[in-house]
Amino acid sequence: MTESDLSGHQKERKIVRVMRTYDLDHLEVQLVNRWTGTGEEQFTIRELARWFNVRVVERAMEEHGVSFDGLVPDPETVYDAIDADDPDEHQERVLEALRDSGFPVDDLAEDLPHWRSVYAWLTEDKEVEGGNTREPLTPQRGQERIDKLLSRVERVSDSTLSQLARNRDGEVPDAEVSVRLRVKCSECEHTCVHREWIQAGGCPSCTDSTWDSSSGDSNPDS
């Protein structure tokens, strides 16, 4: 995705133009609140830009009558495919299906504002203070990061196995791919799944401590 914003008052910010073009002006208050944590979960600037861009993709899909079923399941998956620097096989199929349906993938990609544009709009145009400029890694976010990676491994593996099966003569039973990450303690050699390690704040056998509610992970299995 490219960034065409210019500083100063002569040119309209991309995010402002996009909100008007996609009839998303009502998100302006939510953008401010989600960055400052006022009545909303506080987002980092990158998380906020992603949240906004997924809303843009959702609106574009609604306007073009793109189904959320089948190969193109939801706006977040579509956004990840559009935003990926190196799309995997599944993402490539999503983009191909969208283009075949006449959906303006490339035009939409150009419309999605970079997080720097969102930041400039918040701090310079809206003069918002107290936003989340750092990205603290809480146990919950750490778990989500790992889970997302494992989910991608499952999708790529499933797609690869399915393609190999189609290349063989005769019927081949469908494979069910499940990926689990196990962590081994270097001290006691105890092995557990990553969620148990994160919930305990380290090796469950070596420590009695657990993450408290202030860490942002009140339910590590959610």
C-alpha cells in the first residue's frame, strides 16, 4: 500500500478522503477514542490503522456485493491478503477470486492509509494527546501473535497437502491439519504447549507466579 499524504493545509489527508469516499465519517470519534483508550480498548497506532482499514475493506465489499462465504470469508482475511508483502497461496487465491469478480483490488489497496497518515491526522489535525505510541507486548497479545502464526502454518499446510492430493491418480482422503507449539524449559526440561507457558509467566514447573489481571491477560485461553 502506498502513502500519498502531504503535510500542510493545501492537501487533504488521505484518511479524511477515504472516510468521506466510503461513508465512514462516523468512525472519526472511534478512531480518537480507541487511540486514547477513552471508553474503548486502547490500540497502538498500527493496530488502529489496521482496524480502520479492515472497516474500509468491509464497506468496499458491501458496496460491490462480495460474499463473505467460501473462498473470500471475511473482510479481515481480505485485508491481510491485500496488505501482505508476500501473499501465501491462500491469499493469492483470495485476490484472484476478487479480481475475477470485478472487485477493484488494486484501487482499494491504493486507498488504504498507512499508519503514519493516521498518526499525523490524530496528532496534527485533531491535536489528540495521550495516544498509545508504544506497543507493549502483553501476554494476551503475545499469545495472539503466536496463534496467528500457527493458524497461517495450518492454512498453508492444508492447501499444500490438498494440492498434492489432487495431483495423484485416484481418490485420496482429505487431511486434517492441526499445528501445536510445544515449549521445553532449558532448566527442568518440562514440556508444555505455549498457552500454558504464557499463562504461568514462564515454565509451569519452575515458577509459581502467573500473570495478574494488570498484564492484560485475564483469560489466556480466550
